[in-house]
Amino acid sequence: MSAAPQRYRLQYLPLFWDDLNAAVSYLKYVLRAPEAAERFVDAVEAGILAHLENPTIALVYKTTRERPLPYYWFEVGSYMVFYVVFDDVMEVRRLIYGARDLTRMLP
């Protein structure tokens, strides 16, 4: 008999919500694409929930900076979602446009 799979709780840093709001505002008001903004939010949510099932399967963001926890990431369109896993928590930390200088954006 196999053990039940680990269940993770989902948490978000406020910075993630700031990132998401900025991306949605850009799509909605600058590009004037409200439908694309809605699809983007749906895709981000679907990606997060899919990774919640097994969060450590995602790629680890490689950096020379010492971190107490590895940053896992996955793509949603041109954006990257970053999160960490500790205990029974998957904590979503950032949503960053892929063309940005990530070394300056990730503390």
C-alpha cells in the first residue's frame, strides 16, 4: 500500500499580486486587450494550481546568489512564475516578464 501524496497549501506574497496587477493593467489598458488580460489571469491560475499537485517537479532557477530555498519557476506566455516550497507550503513569490533582468528582480 503506497502512502498518500503530499498535499500542499498555497500562499502568495503581496509582491506577486502587485506583479499580476501590473501585467493585467498593461494588457487591459495599454494594449487595450481586456479579453487577453482575462485569459492571462486564467492561465496563471491554471499553471499555479497544476504545479500545486507536485511543486518540486518544476525547473529550479539557477543563480549564483545564495538562497535558503530554491526558486522554482514555470512559464505562462512571456511571463515567469516563481515560487518556493517549504514544509507543506507552496509560496508564490513573483510574476516577472521574461525579458526583464531577473538578477535585479529576484531578491
